[in-house]
Amino acid sequence: MRRTRALKLLLAGVLSLVSLRSPAWASGDKEKIDPEFQAVTCASVIKLTHVSSGFKLHSHGVNYGTGSGQQSVTGFPNPDDTNSYFVVRAAFGQECARGDPIPCDSIIRLEHLNTHKFLHSHSHKSPLSSNAEVSAYPSPGDSGDNWKIHCLTRGSKVWRREESVRLHHVETAKYLGASSTLKYGNPINGQIEVAGYVGAGVTQTTWRANEGIYFTDNTIS
């Protein structure tokens, strides 16, 4: 908990001074990212962008009115909202050191920075599409918080910033996905449903790590 509070203070300080947007890939060319900051590393604070819609993975103090009744997870259109930050953690019951790069096909958890709850899924149905509900689950969490990282860039051995990945929920075997056509009304008007998809194409289930505070890859001397 102290570590998370420290990250929030650090994030607030940086946000007050500079933009945290990662180097963009334009016209098929990626702008340079320093080698020691290319990997998504343990304890980094990141935003995940749903590639096809441009919405950010997001959570907040609004619970579902159906299904589990747990804290809702959505896609959010505004890139500057701090409720779209998640901290990269090891799988449930495991540990990783700050700065450890996340290998492709490894299992992680994502802790929502502002509420300290973990990205989670289970057998409850999502409210709009009746896919698997994705929620934010209270600490210390459980194995339903585990997600496997599938890297989509050929030859990648670790999860890298700005490279496309899919997040495969370990217990339900469904992929984290979203659709820009599935929009909520009040009290979260304009936000889109995030859910677990079975056999969905990469268009619905592809994400990229963009803005954030990335800890130096500790495998690079």
C-alpha cells in the first residue's frame, strides 16, 4: 500500500510538469524510445489503449448494477484521466522486482492505481453484450486477477511499449476486449463496455501500453 501511495505522489508530480505520452508510432515508423525504457516492467504505472477504438482501459468508483456488483471497468475516451492508470504486478501469489521486464506469455495482474483494486474477470455476464464481465476486485485479490500477456509482434520476447498485445484471462480463457459500439448511458455516459471475449478477432482484443511511468529495465546495465 505504501508503495502504491508513493507511486501516486510521483505520478501527480510528473503530471504537473510534463506530458506523459509515450513516443507515438506514426505512418508505420516508431519514434525512438531509449532502450532501457522499451520494455513494460514490473511496478510501472501504465495506460492501456484499445487499439481499434482508441479508448483507455479505465475504472472508477462506480459499481455494476447487475452481475457481480463489483467496481466497473470500462473504456474511457479522454486520454488525460488518472483513473486510467494501472500498476503492473506479478501473478497472484507471486512477486516480481521493480524493473523486471514482463516476458511474453507470462502472467501478470493490473492494479488500478486510484482504487487499489485488480483487473478481474469471472463467470458473470457483462451488462451490454453478455460476454464475461470484467471488474475491479478488492485487494488482496485472487487467481481471477491473473492475465497472460500474448505479444503480437513477431520475434518479441518481452512486452514492449507501443507494441500490440492481447490479455488472456487465465481462469475463463477469454480475452480482454472492447467495442466502440457498446456505449453506456448515465452515470458513465460515453464510456464503452470492456468484457472478456471468446474467440474474438484481434480487432476487438488488441491493446497497447502507452502513457505512464516506466521503470528502467533492470536487465540492461
